[in-house]
Amino acid sequence: MAHAFLEGAPAPAGVSSVTIPGVPVFAHGKVRDIFDLGDHLLLVATDRLSAYDVVMNEPIPGKGIVLTALSEFWFQRTASIVPNHYVATDVRGLFAGQAGVSEERLAGLQGRSMLVRKAKRIDIECVVRGYLAGSGWAEYRQSGTCIGHRLPSGLKESARLPEPIFTPATKAETGHDMNISTAEMANIVGTELTRRLEDASTRLYSAAARHCEDRGIILADTKFEFGLLDDDVILIDEALTPDSSRFWPVDGYAAGSSPPSFDKQYVRDYLDSTGWNHEPPPPPLPGEVIARTSEKYREAYVRIAGNAR
């Protein structure tokens, strides 16, 4: 059963952090609080929002619920393409009767938590771009290339690329991720693993882009994370969410401009309008921006996954 927020109920109060008494913390990410359950992890998606690799001070109510639900949808849908770490999102039985874990706390975890298999993370962001936007567009205007790929001349902003391209980036715990070439990636993780990750990423992107297009959505670009489990490459973290992807409505798309989006581009545009330099501390987000972003995240879920299970 979908969370009430996904069904149209008002957004719950924003959640900035999560604790679970008696359960060791594995890591605190930019968005997720992760707990160690031995050979499994519990990923709890908070409502924190990171823009330009800086965490905003204000949460986006309901955002973590959308990230969890969409990731579950995509993990189930793409498991036959690339195996993943997903186990379950119903976590009510995990801590039943555990001291300090109240029914109220369990209810707060439900809908934003995912039990996953523990894997050894590969510290590369595997980005696939089908359209010319973001940092790819900025580079193209200067050099005619997009992270090492020579592109045809005369392309406009948001233009569809002749074919999807793989443009990896380093994964930074703090500060900004950095775009790198596949040759640089091979120097970090090896040629064979680079080939496997590029193949897995492009197959996932192509399948997801077809589904999105059927639902009236353009998947402009997305990033994946992978891990190793018994030497097998598996998809981890999240998948094809508004946090990790650029979604555009088909009916609002036109090359030569920045289309409206169902992701955090709305926040990025606001932040850019303030003249912020993309370094901490971030400027405060107005209530209107917070509410509109929350609604955009929910709409992304409804358009992509609603009635599609």
C-alpha cells in the first residue's frame, strides 16, 4: 500500500534526521541515515535536500517518502537487467519489541525506510546523459565536448543527444563531485570494472527512459551507484529518483531552453537567482520553494510509478 502522502494526503512534517535506539549507525549521507544490521543495512531517506553538493538547512516534507517509493519501484522493475540490493520496505517487524523503539518511531520509519543487502560500494557516480543539460551543457558551450565525448556542432541547450553517453564522476563524501573521463575511471577502478559499470548503466538508463517516455516524462539524465557483492556488480543506494535524475514533461519540452522539471532543478534555479556561490552555508529556502518542491517530487512519483505496479 502506498504511503498516504503519495495518494494525495498533505505532506507530513519534514524529517531532518533519524535515530534508532540500540541500532548502530553505519553512515550519515547527504540525504540518508544508514543503520548497520549485520549483513544488511537499513536505509532511511530523510527529507534533507542536497543541491550543488551542499545540504540545505530546511527539509522538503515528504521527499524521503518519494525517494523510497520510487527506488522500490525501479529496483523491482529493473532487477532482471541488473541485480540490486533491495530486500523490503516494510520494516515494521525489524524492531518489534526492541527496547526504546516505540510504535510511534516505527510508524515514522515506515514509508521512508528500505532494508537492503550490504555490498562493498564502488566510489564512482555512474552518470548517463541522453540530453544536453547541466554541467554537460556548460562544457559543450565552451569546448564542444561533454565530459570527454566529442558531440556534433550546433546543438542547443536540452537537445537530445544522438545516443546516450556515459559520463562518470568521482563520489565525494564532502564538497563537490568531479566529472571524469572513462579513462580516468579505469585508472581508479580498473578497465574491466569500468566496462561492466558502463554497460550496466546504459542498459538501466535505456530501459528507464522508455518507461518514462510512455508515461509522458523525459529522463534527461541520471546517476547510478553500484557495489560488489560476492564479486557480482549490483545496483545500490537509490535508483532513478528526482534526487538522482533530471525529469522533464514531454509536453513542456523544447530544445533551446531549460524545460520545467520534476526534480530539484526548481531549487537549483531559485538558489542561482540569489547569487549563491554553491559553497556552505546555503541561503534559506522560502516556504513557497519548499512547498512547490515537495509537490514536484510527489508528482514525479505519480507520473512515473502511479498505477504502474
